[in-house]
Amino acid sequence: MGVTELLQALKAEIKKCLAGMLLEVNPSTGEREEAHNLPLEPYDEWGPPEPPEDDPECGTDIQTDRETEKEPKKRPPDVYLMNLPERSDWYSRIPYVIIRFLNVKDRYNKDEKDQQATVNVRVLIATYCSDGEDGGLQVLEIIERIRIHLESGMLLDENYMLQSPFDGEVYPDDTGNYFLGEINMTWSIPIIERSEFHIEDVRRKENE
């Protein structure tokens, strides 16, 4: 019921809410797919073979493999914890979401004997889109899907409570056809039971 378990549970929930969302794969490295299929063999300089002139279908509109390849490949965003598997994957694995631990804070109010433990988490989002207008909207849709999914439940894995505020942002930077954004959120986690909450408690008991 600690920080690592929170991150694992959050990864599972984000994968669930993004499972039906199909986004363009980076075309320069887009042959990588979730099934790790080998890249398609490109045609040589002469292109696909032409049908013979006596072919009854000659002259009709035939969709060639080359035309099919022009259609952008799509898949749901991958979800990772802390970082990508390799440093060089920043562009090749797009689209993706990275869940990062920022810090954990334990607070104790000695007057009210109130103890709290919270974890701050940042979610980084990266997508590719050939349409500049749709690209930013796709990042926004990812933020909205995660926001609605998590806030509708609030309690994660029966141990972690989403706190306010929930901050989402689409970066305005001009990065070509790459679009980025982030989410910052705070989760409360189970506190650590302590025999003595504060050194003043110990001294008070010694003086009694």
C-alpha cells in the first residue's frame, strides 16, 4: 500500500481508459507496433508490378499495397512508469504516456494529532499527428479521458484517494507534428502507524 503500488495501480487505470483511443504512430519510426512485428519490406525503385494489359481488371481502380501503406498506422498510447525503456525512444515510441513520481510528503499536526501522507504524480503525454489542429486536441482528449475516469471513482485500488486540484495542460510550443502535454495530481496514501507521533509526546509522557 505504498508509492510503488499506487503507480502500478494508476498505470493500469490509465491503460484502461485509453485502450479504445487510436492515435497516429510516428511515421519516421512507425513500423514499431505493440506486437513487435517486423517492418514491411519497401518496394524497389520500380514500384509494385503492373498488371498485364489483358487483365480484365486492368484500367479499373485497384488499391495497391503502396496506397495502403500511405494510410497512417494507429494504436492506443503506450503507458510507462518513470521513463521510457531506452533514452532514444523519445520519438520512436510515440504515442505514449509516462507516469512519474515527483515526491511523497508526510505531515503531522501535533496540535490536532492529524497525520497525512500524500504523493505528487506527473503524467507526461506525447503524440504525433499529421494535422496540426487535431494534434493538440488529441492531447486534450487524453487529459479529459484520464480526468473523467479517475475523478468518477476518486478511490483507486481501495487505498488511494485523488486530491484536488487536478491540473492538466497542453503545451503551446511549436514542435512540428509532435504534441505534448502533462497532468499533475496529488494522491493520499495510507499513513505509517507510529508508536509516538512527536518528540513532545514522549517528553510529556516522561513528565507525567
